[in-house]
Amino acid sequence: MIAPRKTLAALSLAALLAPGLVSAAAIRMEQRGDEVRVLVDAEGQALNAFEGRIAVTGARVREARLGESVIPLWTVRPSAGDASFAGIVPGGYEGSRGLLFSLILEGPAGTQVTLRPENVALLLNDGLGTAAAVSAEPATFTLSGEGRAGIEDTEIPEFSEVVISRDEALFGGAWFVAFNAQDAESGVARYQVAEDRLGLGRASMQWRDATSPHLLEDQSRESTVHVKAIDGAGNEAIFSLAPESPAAPYGAAALAAVLLLAVVLAILALLRRGRGK
């Protein structure tokens, strides 16, 4: 379900303010083989909230890719089942060829496919949630049939962004981690997040399935945050962010070292005492 306009308006209020001239921003699409890239042209404005849907007829959407997107914070992520989208860009986007996302289409070579933008709304980064005028025309492409079926995927996903932040419009201003990754072969299937406050390392972490943005459990920012991306073939990539205050994990490690040293010294003392008898 597409996020309601009032949700995007509320989110836009939290973004950094930047004035913009009201003119028609444009949603455009371009083809690269059987990939269709959905692009935004801000037309000299600052846009910080995006929502809509791309309806596809004539082919199946095998995958939606968000890697390299100009949108770091998604409230509705496009997928193979539903190419609806909604998200924000804190500070606004003012470029002319910003990638929102890509759709990987599947069907016989020579098939005519139509992609039609629906219910598209773009909000200005003016602190008021003002709707920008939008131009969003349908586009028709011919499939090349360059399917990747049967190709073994041995490549790990690649992170395009992992950031820890907070915003009054999300989780009541609590700390969260936002992330995005891409995988050229089988696509990113899911994400997991783990928080390490004791400095015990990844092997001992308790991983939890997550979507971006993900609310952090440790609001003190004393934990190392690990984000794992898993592609459709099971390949994994992990990105780690150091704690804002590293004293806690390093302090725990130092305490463990001191305790271990104390145990060793106690054992040595007992051995010496035994030899002296």
C-alpha cells in the first residue's frame, strides 16, 4: 500500500529546509536490455518526498533493484509483486537524472511492454510539504530476452549506503540504521542487523531480519552495528559501523583481559605454592 500523502508531508517537514521554484518535475524511464530505470528530473527544484506506482503490462517484473537510488529512506519499497514506492531524501534532491529504482523485466524477446506511472506525488523540500507539479508519461519498450536464468551467482551483494541517523519524523527521533545494497545476479533477498555492545565479534551476534530504516535497540550508540545483505543465491555481505562512543566495547574487552590475567596469575601462584611444599 502506498504511504498516504500526509505521511510524506510529515516526513518532509523533518528534512533540511531548502527553497525551490515550483515547476514541473518529471518522472522518466529508460531501457537497458531488460532493465528499466525509473528516473526523476527535479527541474531545478529541491524534492524530498516521492511516492507512486509503476504499472507494468506485457511482462513480468522479476526484480526491483534499489542500489544506487537517490532515496536513502524508504517507507514503501518497490518489489517484483508491487512496484509501488514511497521514500524521502533529507535535504532534498535537485538533480536531473536521479535513479529512483530499476525494474528487471522478464518475457520473450520482442515482447512489447508498457510501463505507466500512477498516483505519482513529489513534495518540495520547503518545510510545508508542498506538492510539486509532476510530468509522468507512460513508456513502451521491446524486451531483448536477455534473461539471466541458469547463470550461477557467486558474487556477494554490494552495499551502496549504510548510515546511522535519527529524525523526529521516524521512531520519535530515536537512532536508526538505514541501508541499501545491490546484487547484479540474483538480487538482494533480505537484510539482517546485529548490535555488538560487548565487543564479542560477529560470530557471537544475534542476527535479526530487518528492513531499512531499522530502529536500533542500543540507543546509547555504544554498540558496533552490523548489517548483512543476503542475495537470492545465499551469498552474504556484511557492513559494520563503529560505535559513536567506543569506550563501552573496548572497556568490556579490557575487563575480560584483566579477568583472564587475574585467573592466570592465580593459577601460577597456586603452582608455585605447590612446588614450595
